[in-house]
Amino acid sequence: MVRARGYKNITYNEPIFAGHFSGEIPCCRGSFMIEALAQLAADDSGARRVFRVRLPYLAGIDQRKFRRPVVPGDRLDMVVTMLRISATSAG
């Protein structure tokens, strides 16, 4: 089992906020947070040993909950755990 921890400081000048929120408080979309988790998992040094021979795919997310909006000025703390590697994965 490979586990990675990381964080992202969310700032107002992120490209994801450009032109999307006229008059509203910008908030980070769930798809951006899931992408950040996938990148964290793929970049983790322990996972890199595995990914030398196999191409990583995000196949699912268990027990996901977005408890509150993530807005500029917040710190997005992330924990990713790779539970298994499928024998049928590309590689």
C-alpha cells in the first residue's frame, strides 16, 4: 500500500478561476480537487517505482466527501492511498 500526503495553497490567480465567477465568490470545483489527488498519487516517490513499468489510471475514489467549499486563501490538504494495482492494467 502506497500513501502520499500533500497540499495545495489555493490562490485567486489560479487559472481555474479565470472568467467563471462574475459577481460570485469563486470556489474550487470537485473535479479540480480530484485531479490534484490523481497528480499527487502519480508523483509520489513510492508510486514512481511501480509506474516505471505500468501506466497509472485513476479507476475510482472511495469515501469521498466535499465537506465545505474550497475558496481562494484556503489550503487544500490531500491524502492518497493506492490500495492495489490491477493485474490487467496497461503496462
